[in-house]
Amino acid sequence: MTEHTSHNIEALEAKVDELLALSQRLAEENKNLKAQLQDIKTDRSALVEQKEHVRAQVESMISRLKAMETA
């Protein structure tokens, strides 16, 4: 094997190592982003439920106020 070929192989190995490291970092980042997305979806669901509960309370108060006006 020539020195040039040996150098090319070493350079290729270094690039492969870099790509593997990048792949691992991106996989970890993807995992974290998926977890964040799930947390956000859970929070959103809770907020929608809370909003509906508050809306029902407000509608109930409005109905009682209207009933008081006509009484």
C-alpha cells in the first residue's frame, strides 16, 4: 500500500467517524425533540380541556344572569 492510499484510507475513516458521531447526535436530538413534542401535545390537551371547562362556567354564569334579569 502506498503512503497516499494509506492517507486516503485514514481520511475516509475520519470522515466515517465524524458521520457516525453526527448521526448519534442527531438521533439524540430527534429523541429529545419527540419528547418535547409529546409534552407540548399533553399540555395543549390539558389547556383545551381547561378552556372548555371555563367556557361552560362562563355560559352558566351568563344564563344565571339572564334568568336574574327576567325574574
